[in-house]
Amino acid sequence: MAMVYPYKKYNYDVSIGGTSVGGFSEVSAPDISSDPIEYREGNFAVNTVGKQPGLIKYENITLKWGMTDSMELYNWMKEVEGGTINRKTVVISLQDDTHKEIAKWTVISAWPTKYTATDFNATSNEVAVETLVLAHEGVTRDK
């Protein structure tokens, strides 16, 4: 029987609003959860609590990238600061070693909630990294 190897996580592409805005060094995975609601009536036949699904929650997604002269993502955050919420669709595609798409997640109605500039350290030997945190209203795995 042939060994089937799982896909690696280092080849991926991110597009925001249908446009590839550059490479990201790190993208947090879309996270979906449902908090259980516990309920029990006094005349239940067993002495345990019943559980049913509660509201669905989508955790924020964090994008990190090496700083360049592009201001596109920073300006998106500045729109929010100015009172304009410009929601966009974000697509995260996992690729195999030949850069063929093998999995895809679509993030619905995303908008920035936090921007962090790089830290500064004169003795550091690292790339300057900016961070953008996105809130959203849902995620689907399309492939």
C-alpha cells in the first residue's frame, strides 16, 4: 500500500477583495466554534445536563508580512479609523509543492480591527514585520 503524505503548510496564497496584495509570512487559520448550551428540566429521567449547539463564533484572522513600501493594508485600517467599514472577501489557498491549489477557505465580510507596525531594534537581524487582524462574519472551506 502506498504511503499518502499530508500536505505541507508553507505554500499558500492570500487574496483580499479579489486582489493578491502581496506575500504573507504567517496567516492564522480560520477558526469556527460553537459554545454548547446546557439545559436540564427537573423531571429529566437521568441526572445529567443536556447539551445543544449555541451561537457560531468565528475567531479573528491575523496576517503578518514583511514590511514593504505598499500602504494598501494600512490604508484599509485607516478607512475603519475614519468611520468607513469596507468589508472584503478574503481567500486563503493552500498549495502543493508545484503550487497547485489543493484547499481553499473563503472568509466572508472581513474588515480590519487592528494594525500593528513593526517593532524597532537596532541590534536585531530580522525582517520588519507588520500585522493586521481581521474580523469576519463567516468562513467556508470550498476545496
